[in-house]
Amino acid sequence: DGGITQSPKYLFRKEGQNVTLSCEQNLNHDAMYWYRQDPGQGLRLIYYSQIVNDFQKGDIAEGYSVSREKKESFPLTVTSAQKNPTAFYLCASSKGQGANEAFFGQGTRLTVV
Amino acid sequence: QQPVQSPQAVILREGEDAVINCSSSKALYSVHWYRQKHGEAPVFLMILLKGGEQKGHEKISASFNEKKQQSSLYLTASQLSYSGTYFCGTGLFSGGYNKLIFGAGTRLAVHP
């Protein structure tokens, strides 16, 4: 079945460590997105990519980095520079332009202690 | 840039109706509606692209006004399963790229 997979579902890290969240899709979608969600908050855009080897900063990119070496994969690294990294992270993909339905992964809940 | 949603929260009894609004100071390229259950991924409901468009999905429908600056989501005869957070999203062109951004969400609780 086609879909978008995030792993792991739960992740614990010590403060000061970098951590990479995985996002893989087999929907043949060009566009991929990373969002951060805090309790009771909306979805804030971290990074997005419309094609391989190209990505753009979203509204809250500081302290995060991404890569898009393959169409299927869009990993997100939460660096030690991110001051408040504990949150629920959602990855999404769509066929392309903003007029297409976005499919979301199940999310990764990151806790930094 | 971020679309504005209202109200922030709604509490209903089963069978009651609700309206959730999404607005912007500029014309929106598109409007997406999603519902998210606690701890789960948002689920797509519908997209509206044209001014004046209306769409329906069982007892959930949405409209997009002529100026494309406001969309409303209509929930009629609410069911317990309608509970969750509803987000409107829009595609936003910026620097030649199209990004998908969302409003802050509307929390809906339906009680027996």
C-alpha cells in the first residue's frame, strides 16, 4: 500500500545531541514538508521541498536541517541549536503545488531531556 | 500570511451543528480542510480552489467565498466521531515556491 512513513514514533534524546527523524513516502510525490506541532497549537512549517536536491526554509527553520537526496526520502535533523526541540513532528507529501491533497505520516514525538 | 481560524474551540452536543471559519487578508490560492484526532496524523477532508465553490462530504461541507479570502466548514448533525482539531491550510507562493501552511486550528468536542 502507498503511504508515508515516519520513524520512530517516539524518540528520546539528551539535551545537546543532534537527532534525525526519518520520513519516507512511496506515493511518487514531488513535494514533501516538515511541520512542528506543540500541545494545543497548529502546524508550523519547518522546511519544504518541491524537487530532489532542493528545499526551502519554512517559518521556523532555525535549529533544523534537511536533505532531499531521493524523491522518496526527506529526513529532518534537529540540531543542538534548536532551543526547545521537544514537540510532535509531522511529515507530509503531496503531488506538488499547494492545490493538492497532503498526506501525513503518523508523526514522531520527540522528547529532549 | 497564516490563515486565521475561528472560533478557537467549540463544544457541541450530538446532533448539533457547527461552523468553522478560515480567513485571510489576501486572496487564497486554495483552501484545504483537515481533521486531526489527538496524537494522530491530520486527515484530509476537502480542497476548494475556486471562488464561490462549495463541496460536501457526507454531513461535512465547505464553501469558499467569491473573493477567495474566506472559507467556512459546516458540520451538521454532529456525531461523536467529529471530535478533533480542524485545520484549514492554504498553498502560498513565496519566491517562486509553493508552500502549504496552516491556521492554528479549531478544537471541536462533541458530547453525548
